[in-house]
Amino acid sequence: MDVLFATSNPHKVSEASAVGRKFGVAFKQIPIGYTEVRDNSVSVVAFEGIRSLYPRVKKPVVIEDSGLFISALNGFPGSYSHYAFDKIGIEGILNLLSKKKDRKAYFISAVAYADGESVKIFEGVVEGTIAKKLKGVGGFGFDPVFIPRGSRKTFAEDPAVKKAVSHRSKAVELLCRWLVRKKQKTITPAARL
């Protein structure tokens, strides 16, 4: 089953494709823009984005929005993570946390899917903490400072851990499981013979 993935970020497609292969779902990147509303919820951002995008592509398509929510910063940068990354970068986030003891944070990913019949949102969450300095060279975005729960290494230091527990992978897996169930329901008993 082929699904378009609207993003300019090839890392997202690569991560989704690694999950999709297990379910027979192939993601194909399309670098097409869509409406990105500003909202504190990544699910709302993804939902509005897919509603604006599907009428233009008219094929099964997904978009993904994610955010890093840091406890000591009242959830900042949250759904504004991309903007914060562009404006103040990882060092800016570390500076904001420099005098904070609470380093708890979580990533949340919302994968929105549309196919003309359904519009669905699938969420994945991974909890962890923010490192005191950048560590590792793998991954992208805030990966060099995010340490998932149960690990001592950042996502950037240990891409295998990120692959196993990432918020995006969890959301994509939920999508793929739903697609498999949906496909099975559309096969009639006569078609199985």
C-alpha cells in the first residue's frame, strides 16, 4: 500500500518508512506545502493541515506535526518547536533551562491521514529529560539534547533507541495498524476465495 507523505524533511519519511515496511506500507515523500495553523495542540495543527492538503492531492496522504514539551518551561516550545529551533536553536533552549533543576520533557507526534473516506489522527508520545549539553551527531532537531526515559543517551547518541521508542515511530505504527485493519475489512468473503 502506497501513502504519500507531505514534508520537506526526508528524515521524517525515512523514520516512517522503517515502520511502514513491517506492515506493507510504503511512504513516498512529496514536497508540497499545506496550511499550518498555530495551535498549542500538534493534533490540531496536523488535522487542519491534512484538511487543507487532501483536496489538492486526492490520494492517500499523511502529514506529521510534532513538538517538544518541556516541563520547566510550561510546555514550551511545544507545537512551536520548529519555530523555536529556527529562532533560538538548541543552545537557546539549553540557556532557558540553565538554572532549572526540572529537566523533564516529552515529545509528541501527531500523524494525520486522509484518503477521501477518512481523516484520522494518530498520536505517539515519548517521555524523557533534557541533557545539560548537546551530545551525539545522529538524528535531527532536538535529538542531541533529548534523553528518553530508561536511557542515558540522547536520541542523537543512540539512533537505535530513537528508532525503537520515538514518538513519530509510535504514531506511524498506529497508523499502519489501522491501515492494515481497514484493508482487511474491505476484502469481502468472496474476494478471499
